[in-house]
Amino acid sequence: MNWQLVPQQFVTGILNGGTIALIALGVVLIFKSSEVFNFAHGHMVMLGAFLTWWFAGAAENGNELFNLPLWAALIMAVVTAVIIGLVIERLALRPMAGQPLLSIILMTLGLAQLIEGVASITFGIDPKGNFPAPFSPGDVFIIPFPGAFNDTIILKKTLVMTFAVAMLAAVIFILFFQLTKTGLSMRATSENHELARSVGIRVPRVFGLSWAIAGIIATLGGVLLATLTGVSLNLSTVVLIAFPAILLGGLDSFPGAIVGGLLVGLTQALVQASKLIEVRNSTEIAPYILLLIVLVLRPEGLFGQKRIERV
């Protein structure tokens, strides 16, 4: 272990975990409202990034139809993502009501392949390096860190700002879920669908709203990722990193998704700085090892609810 890199990697890992946490929130939202684990969420993240890139007029070879400022392109992408989320819930998921869980899971996997195919045909398969980033990639923050480890911590401004935006969005979403009447309806639906219907809550409407909000979260997460790495079809694989974060925190916990995302980012950064694990792709493996350890000790996750059913 290179101990001089520990403070640098610690802070960098936490900052990287912010975007993972935001993306994990979208998966937890769908699961809480409809008990469906959405395997297509990573592809919704990728599609949101591509839509923003397209609306911002960054398409190549003169194929762009729009040339909007980034904020306007983001609004257009969010509106499109909301419509796509509503269409998915109405045409794909609602007809599956009452079907075996495996069938619904396979439906979300099919949706993932459909979204990837549409994105490949529409935007091409080559990575796009010209995403209109809102922050200058060359700017850095230099933080003094006196002591035995290192003299300074150097952080890219882009990384700091994406973390701040991700955490702000996560807090706003949780406050909406906890404090608003619509959020109360979503919470009631997540606890018991039949009981929610009995008090007059329109459960199908809540399902549609959940998918629409998940589309918003996915789009924002995709834009933050694209700001750091550029736009490509590979953005969809971020869900493979979000899965350990979701299970670490607990499938039904929003705070757990945030803590899980930060822990995954931190684990990857510390493993990257360590010389203890000399395995290819060890940064991708490490979160799953952490997940196995946590689930052995606490199967419901760090913040998940332990449910006891009487037979």
C-alpha cells in the first residue's frame, strides 16, 4: 500500500461515489414502488446522456438538429426521459401485472437490449468525445494536507462539482419523497399496494410517476458521468457498479443507496491505490467482495428493513 496516496484516493473515491449513489437511487425507487428490479436502468442512464449530447448540437458530420445551450438541452432530455419512462411503464410493465417475477425481470432485460439497439442505430456505436461539459476539465482544487501522508490533495473541479450536483439532486429527491403529498402516496404504495388502493391512492398512476422520476434521475446521472468520461454506449455498464451499492445499503432504503454508492466509490479508489490486489479489473471486483462480506453479516443490507412474515 502506498500510504502517501491514501488521503488523495479517499477523497477521490467519495467524490466518485456521489454519481453512483444518485444512479442507485433510481433503481431503489422503482423497486420500492413496484417491487421490480429494473435491469434497464443503466441503459436509461446512457440514453439520457446521449439525448443531452444530441439536443446540445454536439452531433458530428452535420447531423445535429438542435444547437441548444446545455441547460436547455438537459431540460429537453429530461422531458424526453419522462415520456419514455411513462411509455415503458404503460406499455411494457403494466400488462405484466400479476405475472411471475422472473417474467418481469426478463422484460426489463429485454428493455435494456431494446434501448441499446435504438441508441446504436440513432447515435452510432463510436464514443463521443465532444460532450458539452459545464465545468472546465483543466481546473483543479489544491487542498493542503499536512502530516505524514502527503502535503496536498489535488482534486479536479469537474469531479467536485459533479459530486455536489449529485448529492443536491439526491437530497431534493429524498425531501420530495418524505415531505410532499405525492411522495406520501408513493411511500404508501411501496409498503402495500392493496392497502394503498383501499385508501383511494391510484396505484397505476404512482407506478407511472415512479418510472418518470427514475427517468429524470437516470438522465441527470448520465450527464454527470458523461461530464467525467464522455458519451458512449459503455455508460450503461455503470449499473453493474450501482448494483453492489444498492444491495449494500438495502434494496428499500434511499439513504442506504447513497451510503452504498459512497462506499463503492471509496472501495474502488482504495483498491486502486493498494498493491495488495494485483488482479486485472480488481477495482470492479472489489465492490462485490465488500458486498459479500456485508450480506453475510447483514443479509438485508446496512439500512434495509428485516421483514418477518408469518406463515
